[in-house]
Amino acid sequence: MESRSCESCSQFVPEQVVFPITDFKPDIKYLVSFSMKFGTGFCLDQDCRFVGTNYHVAKVMGNYVRIKGVVSAHRYLDSGSDDAGARDTNLVGGGSLKYTPAHDLAIYEMRHPLRNFHGIGFDADDLENSTEVDIYAYPFNWNPKRGLVRWHGKFVGKTRQGLLAFSYEEGRVCGGASGGIVLDSKTRKIVGILNGIVEGKDRIALAVPVKELSDFVTRAQPYLQANLFPKTVFVSPVAADLYPPYVWPLAEGLSQRPAEPPEVVKLRRTAQHLADSMRNFSATQTFAWGRDNREPEVADAYETLILDGWQRWRRQGNRKFYDNVPFPPLNGSIVPGPEWSELPRMVGTELNLKIHQAPDAVVGGRTVHVFQFAANVEDRVCSFRSVMNYGFFQRSTTKFYDCHGEVWMDESGIILRISQALDLSGPWYRWWGVMTYGWLENDGTQYLVPVTIATQAEHKKTYWCRGLFTDYEMFGAKTRLVADSEADLLLRNSK
């Protein structure tokens, strides 16, 4: 299993891929003038909008970092103190942290790409014994102005915790190097993420395998996974529909419809159950906005609270909730809403929605059952809300439109994906959205929850928004309407 081919690998310049992560802050807790925190990061994607490092580096640095003048928008962690296999680990500079060494990974999503930096390819295949590697990192060495250091080494095996072990020849790997990269000397692809050393006289460096990085990216950033590890993708969060819109026979347009096939009846029940099961939880929703095929122009993150099916958002750290995702500071943009819950409810309960079972398809090596749906404007099933901003006030209109889409189910009968297309009449045109769902385990219970939500529409240009649900907390609620103060309390108690 490999990543995509990398055109820049033959011209690998480590200083354009790896960089130091440094934090200087006043330290009130220990009454000293400032504290210094050091680590190493690397470009995860080609445009370097996502930065990879170790879990223990990101926990020490905090939720947000500044790298090369760019501030991060969100942090994703691959481990935690409650994980299976978590253990206390002493940190360089004092203190300890409890986490799982084999999941010692973190990702920072930056608000903008790091200029003049880029990512390279990954190789997640098992290494052969004595494979030669090069390790790149920025150790501290008691000089705040750190320089890039390279160690040449060989692969010597795996530890019991699942880490890769490498013997290296010169110098010593020391603090600040955590989060560096391990490259195969021949292919110049990343095979591991440096995360520690074996204490003693032997020069042994430890690294998290790229296979775990691939699994982590699958959970943390499905949009990124399709580019970095395409062979591991099952359901893409932005894939096109499998079939062209289905054309219903004229007979099905009569006022009295025939009974629906058993497969469609089962789909409706499954969709309604999915919608009913996603009524009470809190999560973090990260969003990225862009247009056409460009990189995102703005990224942001919100806390979302769903109580008895009512969804609201607020900026992280704020008390005020919004009924809709606030529009980003762009001239034109599209924002998603509760489509992740409205679409399964529509499929489950809207009898004016016509549903047709299409031929099964193979996606990512697995069979999926595909259902196509459609409704006309007179059915009043599919609506779109348009907002015009006039500076001091906004004007919104909601209209119904013709629509069609697809539902994908796996062989066990679980809904994996729902898409919808609206034939808008202006000023926006050709709205399209894709929702994906996956399993979440919380306190020993599994929940099917929304994972991604991607929407786009045309207004001279194609404007898009890609959203991701993370940091779930599941709970029950008996009230239908909750005051803001009660919502704040419930959200705090769920964490």
C-alpha cells in the first residue's frame, strides 16, 4: 500500500518538507519569565496546509500553534490517556504524559498553506530488514535557533508496541526531534514518524509506522486521505454519483403508485432509524471554504450541539450559539446545515420521494447497494435557502426545487453515504451535497454518526464547503427546547 506518486520526490529538499515547531510563552504556573517548548513537524499534504507531528508534541504545544507565521485552525489527536495500551511516558524537559506509543500522532490544520513548503510521498508497506533510511528533524541541542539534522540508519525490526526501530550511525537523537520524518533512502518516501529513542548506549530511534498514519488520516481527515492514501479509501467524501439520474417510467408518475419493493421499504426504515439515532450529541465541526479547484481560502472550527434533533453552532470558547453556520469572510460562499440528518429523514419519511434500486456496485473493493431517488418541485420535498448580504442586513429566501440523489448501503444494510443534487434557478445553480457516515465507539457502545458533509453550488464560479465531525460526545436529552444557559451546562457536562 503506497501513497500517490510524488513529482517532487526526485528533487527532495528536506528544508522544504520538515520544520521546527517552537513555542515561547510566559509561564505563570511556575513563576518564570517564559517557557520553551520544542518539536518537529512536517508537511502532510502537497500544499502543506496540514502539518503532521507527534501526539506528545501537540499535547505540550496546545490546541493552536503558529508555524512560519501561519496560525493553526484545529488540532486532531490520534491517542489519549484513556486509550487501550496507554502508558505513562516521561517527556524530555520533565513531566510525563499518558498515551499509546503506536498512536503517537497528531495533525494541525493550518488556516493557510505554509508558503514555500510541500509534502512528499508515503510508503505504508512493511519494511525489509536492513532497509537503509534517513532521519530528518530539528533537535534542540540547547540552541533556540535550531538547525536541520540528518541521521543515516537501518531498519532493525518492530517493538512490542508496534513501533519501527532503526539503528543510526552518527550523533545522538535528542529533545525537539520528535515529529521528524524517516525516509527510505532509495525511494525517498516517508516510512515512519520519529517519536522517541531507546535509552542506553545503543543508537536506536523509534518511529510510528506510516500505516498508522494512514489509519489516523482516515479517521481525522477523510478528504485528505483520498489524496495521500487512495488505495485505502472506501467511501470518498467527495466522490461523484455512480449512475446518471434515473428516468422514471411515465406510469410511475400517476396519482396512485404501485407498492414499493421490499428493498426500498427496508431502505426507508433504515434511513429513518439513522435519523432518529442522531438526535443528541455534541461534536466539533471543522469547515474549509474554497472555490473551483483551488485550495481552501478560509478554515474554521465550531462546537456543534444537537439536542432532540435541533442543531446549533458556536465558535470554540464562545458562549453564543447560532442557528446556522456563520458565513466566512468571503464575497461568495456556501455553508452547510443539518443536511446530514435531514437527508436520511427525507429518505425515510417523504413518501413523495421516488426511490429506485440501481445495480450493485463495487467501491474500494467492497460491494455497495445503490438506491436512486428523485422528487419534483411540486412535491415540496427538496428546499434551498439563499442569503443575500446587504451589509447592514441580510435577506434570505427558501424555495423548493427538483432534486435527485443516491444512497449507498453496505452489505450489512448500513447507510454509508447520501448525496443530493438540486436544480436551482438562480442566482445560485447546481447545488450538490454529499454526506458520509461511520461508526463511533463511545463508552463501549457503537453509534452510527455523520463523518463528513460536503456541499457546493455555482454562482459564476463553483463555491464549496467541506465539513468534518470530530470529538464526539453522546448523551440523552428529554427536553425539546433548552435555554442557552442549560445548553452550556449540558455541553460542559458532556466533556
